[in-house]
Amino acid sequence: MSPEERDHESAKDRYIDQASERFEQSEEYFGSSTERSEEIGYEAIDEYGVNELHKFGSVADPRVAATGMVGVRMHDVDMLSTDDFEDIGTKGMDLPSEGEGDKPMALWRQMLRIYLSNKLAVTSTIVLLLIVLGCFIGPHFYVTNQTDANAALFQPQNLPPSAGHPLGTDSQGWDILGRIMYAGQYSLTLGLFAGLITIFLGTAYGMVAGFFGGVLDAGMMRLLDALLSIPYLFLLIALISVFGNTTTFLILVIGLTGWWGNARIIRGDALLIRDLEYSQAARSMGAGRLHIIRKHVFPNSISNIVTVGTFSVADAILALSALGFLGLGIQTPATDWGTMLTGGVDQLINGYWWEVYPVTAVFVIVIVCINYIGDALRDIFEVRLRER
């Protein structure tokens, strides 16, 4: 026998003796092997036989075999040996490197992942982007006359869709496809700017009323109730009838009268957030009201602000189209989708469907896409959907 083998056998005998000594010392307290094994949930080795237990990697140790039971390892930490165990739980798994699993995902990645998980919003974004590009870039490739009314009179009127006019012409000789793109520039631009005015005024008004509360909140809300009691469309008609329907005034009148409902939504958020623990803690540490609004109320209301802001753009487009349908929209030769619908409805009784259906489809698709995008934006700004 070589010296290494003798040293191994000597160490083996020493471990067996130590295990036996510990077993004898602990048996007086824990009882017999069978009793101890029952207490800790293991069966005695005698029921299997030492040879059978040596088949298991977790007990194939002479220190365990000498004690007469498996559970003796639990009595002394020094007797634990990692050499006896084989980790099979992570085999074949692609585990992250050290420190990689603890690194939080970037905020913009979380927001992008939430947005991409909403298939309807992604589809709506693509469709809306194509429509916007078609309205603003399409006229450079599909060139038509949309500004000279006299020249349009010499074009064929009420022409059905053909190779020269994919969507036909209307009763005034305008090419409908080019007219839809030209009207979309006004409808989308006015809707965007009017929506921005709406969300800015509604957010400011609602936050001031909700955060300060008291008499100021009561007075501001009663004024808002009085304004909301006025029929919105009738108010727009009255204002435009008095002041005219120029492009600038249309943006102002829609923006300055469309924020009342948004203000009530933002006020509700401000009332809730001002009484939460972190706002109270900031106030107790001496933070001013403006600081609390800027650091706590506004950031935690951003989800609803973005949502109602997106819907405000859709509402502004709807309001502009309603005015155009009533003949109070943008003045000729400029046009909007509502004004196009007015002329098309008059010709629908004659069977000229191409003067109504294409512009109606584009108009409805834009509104639906904006609404789906607004729902997705609410989700990506929702704090509860983010990872810590």
C-alpha cells in the first residue's frame, strides 16, 4: 500500500471514530437512531442496509454510514461536505454572469417592452404613421391641384375611380385622393395644436384645484361645472359665428374650450396624491407646495395626463370635423375631412360613393388608432407595471 493510500485510510478511520463518538454523545439526548430519524424526517439506515445507502450520492460517505442514520449530518456543521452532493438543478441552464441578474432594466427599455406587448397599439402606431406620412409627404409624389379652384372646374366632375384618379373626383373637380391628403394636413395639425392647448390648461387648472383644495377648489370646480353645462358644439358654433373661422381661431377656440373634462380627471389625481405618505413626508421636511407639485404630484399623474392628452387630440379632430360638416370649418380652397364629408353626403344620393367612403374610412381609422395609442401610453407610464 502506498503512503497516499495509507494516509487516506487513516483519515477515513479517524472520521469514522469521530462520527461514532458524536453519535454516542448525541444519542443520550436524541434517543435511538430510529427515534432520531423519525424526528428529523429520515428513515434509519438499518431499513435499507449500508450497502443500499451507499448508492445515493448524498449519503455515500463513511462518516454517515458509521452513524447508522442519514440525518446525523444536521447535528454538526463541520461534518457537512459539499463533495458528496451533485448540483443537477442548473445543468443546461444559461445563467447570467455575476452581477448581471441584479442589474435593473433601464426605464426606457421597460416602457418599450410594455408598449410592444400591446399588439393593437403597435399596429395603430404603424397605421397612423403611414397616414401621417401620406398626408405630408404623399403630395410630393402624387401631385394634384388642391389650391386653384378655377383650374379644378375644368377637371371632370364626379368621375369614378380610374387610373388617372385612383379615388375619383368630387363635384367640384378636385381629385379625391389628393384632397384627402391635403385635408389631412389641416385636420392633423389643428388637432395636434388644439390638443396641446387643451392638456396644458386642463393639467394646470386641475392640479391647482386638487392640491390646494378648500375654498379655492370649491370655487374653481363650481366655475367648471357652469362651463360644462354649456353644450360644447353649440358653444363652438356661437364663437365661430361671431369671430370667424380662420385657422388660428379654430385652433384657439377648440383648445380653449376642450380642457374642462380633462381638468376634473387631473384634479382627482391631485386630491389623491397630496394625501399619500411621500407627499406628507415631503411637507413635514419643509418642502413647499410648488416643490411637492413638481416632484410628486405631477410625476405620479403623468399616466393620466398623457392618456387624456392623447384623447384630446382625437377630440380636437372630431370637433374640427364636426364644424366642417356643418359648413363652419376651414375656408376654401383649404379643407378638412369634415368639410369633405359635407360635399360627399350631398352627392351620395346620386350614387357617388367614392366621395364619402374613402375619407370616412381614413377619418375613423385615425381616431381609432389615436385611442389605442393613448391606452398603450397609459400603460407604459403606469408605475405599477415597471420592474424595480
